[in-house]
Amino acid sequence: MSKEQRAQIDAMLRQPRPEGPRSVEAIRAGFEALMARMIVPDSIRTTQTTLGNRPALLVEPDNGPNAGTILYFHGGGWVYGSPESVLSLTGHLVAKTGFGAYSVDYRLAPEHPFPAAIEDTLSAYRALLDRGQDPSTIVFAGDSAGGGLTVTTCLAARDAGLPLPAAIVMFSPGLDATRTGESMDTKEGIDPILTRKSVEHTGAMYLGGQDPRQPMLSPAVLADLAGFPPVLIQVGTNEIMLDDSTRLAARARAAGVDVILDITADVPHVFQSFAGVLDEADQALDRAALFLTQHAHIPDTAAASAG
């Protein structure tokens, strides 16, 4: 059945799209329409809030969260996407972990190019710490460009002298603005969503003329990951950005970081979005939730009150 599921999703993602570079407005509208088709669990509630002077979507289990917090960064090439567009991802992570999640509505390019997104995600993390939240109860998660932000936000936090979160989960992360991974070419055409031309189009908006050869733009090839918390990277084989994940995992291992590189065969970019439709998506989210609950330090409130 899973093979049929993968084939159906691949065909759906390959439906004809307009030729040539699309406007930012068209890109944003198309992505929101696609993501609105994803399944969101019923067992969550959402609240509009702010975090670090940016809008954020608070996602919680219906019966209230336990002490863990997911700081989530949505995907969209740093140009499109929103906390609402990734609610299938944040919702399932919340439902499976029992944690609450803040999904940050960081500023987007081209109106706000690099490093605006990182400034906003770091500000959101700092806001949690300023509230007195223990960093050992906070985990970062993100997809695509947001997966890249989980890494660069950690780099920025470390540079600022802040304690790092307990763990990082990234789904199909974008980690290399130099676009030098072999998979950029070997997976062209196999990837049903992204092409080199499409990611370079949106990538140029985020770069805003900056040199991509710097750690905050291409951490997969340039970042020093020393001192990073445990990392889980999930990616599919049908992705032009597959090598963003494999190279970051290698850098993490070389830096002495606990890292799990979780590669699923024959699935597309951010396949976890298809939870409830694709067996591999549900299984991957189960693994991600287990990883987060294993690494976030959740105080035993029952034992504490008994004491």
C-alpha cells in the first residue's frame, strides 16, 4: 500500500504549474493552497500570540501541554509559508509528544532578506528563556528553510552566549546556499517539487546580494557545530537537497555531536506533511516525537509534589 501512496503523492506534486519565474505573491498563494490540503489532528488547539515581538501560533494538546516546549520554524524558502501552513507538522508533533509548540511567524524575504529570519527566531528563543523557561525543556524543530533555521538559530544562540536547547529535529532542511551538493543535480527530475532553478530563484531573494559562503547561510559546509545538542535529521531520497542533510550530519559527527540521519526511500521533500495519507510520514513523525521526548528534560511533577 505504501508504494501506491508514494506514487499518488508524487503524481499530485507533479501537476503542471505555470512556466517561468512566478511572482512572490503567486508562490505564496500556491504554497498555502497546497498545504491547506494536509491533515491536521483533531486533538489540538491553537491560539494566536506573540513571541519575541513576532506573531506566533501556539499549538497545544486539547488536554493541556506538559512541561516540554517545541520552538518550531516553518519552511518556505525563507520567502513563503506561515505557522498555519505547517499545522499538519506542528499539530502531529504536539499530539504525539504532549508538548506545546510555538510556531514563529518570522519575517520573510524579499521584503526582509538575511539575516532577518534568524534575528526573529533567536528573539523568540530568547523570549522563552527570559520567561524563566529551562532550556533543557525546549527543543527546536523545523522543515525545509525552517530546518535550516534550527541550525542557524543555534549558532546565533551560541554566539550570543545563550544556553542551547535540549535537542533539534529537522525535516528536509535547507542548509546550503552555495548549492554545491551533488544531489542538486543527481536528483533533478526525481524531486517532484523542487528544481535547482526554483530554489535559486527564492534563494536569491533571501540572500539579498550576500555571499552564500558563510556559516549562517551554508551551515552544511561551513558551520562549526561544536557543543550542539542531539540532532535528528529526517530526509527523503527523492530530494535535490538530500546532500544538505548528509553533509550536515557528517559535520555534526566530526564535531562530536550526537546525530541521527534518518533517510526514507522514495519520498519527497518534507514528506512528513502527508501524515494520515502516507505511512512513512506517520512513522517518521513517531520517530521524531520519540526523539524529542527522550531528550527534553521534563520534570517529574508528581514526584516533586510528593516530595
